[in-house]
Amino acid sequence: MAKNRKKNRRSIAVACAAAVLIVVGSTVAFFSSRDETTNRFAGSRLDIILTETNWNPNEAVNVVPGDELPKNPRVTNNERTPGYIFMRVTVPCGNVTMLDKPDGTSLETSAVNVPLYKFMVSKSDAPLVFEADTTFTSAQKVRSQWKLVSGYPKYIEQDKVLTYVYAYSTDQTSLTPLLEDQTTEPLFDKLWVWNFNQNSLNPSGGNQGYVSGRNYNVLVEAFGIQAVLPGLEANRISEIWALLDGGGSG
């Protein structure tokens, strides 16, 4: 491995959490590099759960730039009531001036609020080959059944993170009800840790690299609402998300 790459190795603890908020009950699952617990509060009419079958917390202990972490968040409806499903992902980001290439040389760039992790998805014609957006922007690739909600991603200055919200929509136009015992396809398949030069990553205004004590976690949350509620029109995706989000900024 090239000298520069060795120099820039950093251990990044990646804790991945999942929370489900539903209309009449909730299922909460927490995944991290240290623990995994599930607390279940059964709802009488809607019960959804977020799972990540490929997630291995042991692989997220000593993460270095360039690593790929299997992570496939998807949602299952455990009750008879169909539901409209959303996922929100919170990703740390920074201002970047340099990227280390695989050969150890550096690529000069100038980009602000770039996610430190890019989502990877398998190619339809080659499922064992994974691809990610490689632009120095907030853009991400996700599976075809998920649609980015209008107005996202959003940058939160206080936390130096980007929030992404995706709706479960197989036709990319209207919300698709998730029926009993159905499971969505994963939102994505892996996380790719960008190989940012530690001396160029600028998350808080100075040339400080990865900042000690800063939260570099990726948070995944799943939300559901009963599709049979009066007045819910499947094509009004942003309005339905606002009901779940409580009108907040995400």
C-alpha cells in the first residue's frame, strides 16, 4: 500500500442505529460496533421493523478510508395493515481539499459538505459488482424501489451532517403500500468510506483532519404510516413525509 495511504489511516468507529416510528406502536433496533439490541412494542394495526442482514458490527471497529462496509437496510411489514414506508439516513460530511487515490498520489479538489460515506448498490446486470456516486457532491445511489423525497438532502450546520429521506416507491411517482409480510429491497448494499486525505478534511473550519470527539456515525431510521388512513394520497409524497416528520427540518 502506498506511503500516503498508510499515513492517512484512521480508526473510525462506525455505529449504525435503526429506529422505527409507526402510527400505533413501534419497533426499535439499535446496531453498533459494540452492541445489538431489539426492543419491541407491538402495535395492533401496523408493525414495521428495520433489519440489516449483512451488517456485521465487528467490521466497523477499525475502519479506514477506502473500506467498504456491507450494510443493507430494508423494512418488513409484520401486520395486516399496508403501510407507506420512508427511510432517513444521516451521514457526516466535511469540506474537502484533497483525495488520496489508490496509487497513493493525491487529487486536488475543492468541495464543501461532501458525505464521508457514499452508498453502494449492486449493478442490475452484475449483482456482485457494486457502484457508488463518485462526484464531490451530496449525490448518492440507491436501489430502484426508493425515491429521494423532494427537498433532500439537507445540510445541518450544527452537526455537520447531511440528511437523506427516501420513500418506498416502485414506480418513482407514488408511494407503494408495503403489504403484510412483505419486505422492501435494501435502500443500498454497502457503505464506502471515502479516501479523504486526513490533512485536507475540513469539517469545522480549520485544516484539522478527522476531529477527535466528533460523531462519525451513520444513522438509519425507518418510518411508516398506515396507507388506509383517510385523506392520504399516495402521490403526495412530501406531504405524507411531513406528517411523519412532524413538520421538522429532518
